[in-house]
Amino acid sequence: MITTDDGRTVSGLLLDEGETMVQLRTSPTEQESVARESIESLTPSRVSFMPAGLHESLPPDAMRDLVGFLLIPKIAEAAPGNEPRVITIDSSHEIEFPAAGGRDTGRRHRL
């Protein structure tokens, strides 16, 4: 969470911390950049982005898949031209992480 010198608060997922700007994902489709010179404080949120009660609404196999996905280490290095994409899990529980313009590691993961 960022608090600016004019009292504004910006919350989101930290995308980038550069020398002059800090970039946050504020929603699934929006991001906001804040100039470092206007930041009064930058603190991690104590609230999870995971919706409250999600564990109660998911069947056990879906929860297993979610936890497995969250535990997968970073697969490919960031490279110019890579863009976020929706990842789908097929019926065999394989996940493919496409990286257009990135370095292909040839790794596949099964949950």
C-alpha cells in the first residue's frame, strides 16, 4: 500500500519498484504508477488478495489445484515481449506456461 504526500492511498500488487516510479496492479485490468518523490510511505498489506471464504466454496480437488499452482516456482525469466495471459489447466491437470519471446525452458508441470 502506498500513501502519497497529498494523502492519497493506492493499494495493489507490486509490479515494479524502479528508481523513479513504483507500479502497482490495482485491479485485474488496471495498474497505477506513482512517482517515488511523491511517496510518503510504502508498506506491505496485511490483507490477502485471496477472496475471504474461498476455501469454503472450492471442492477439495480445486483447492489442491490452486495450492499446487501457487507453489510452482517462477518458470520463465521475464523477457521483452512477454505479456500476462490466462493460464488454463486441462483435464490431465497439465499447465503450460507460454512465453512469447521468452526463453523456452521446455518444462511442463503436473499438479
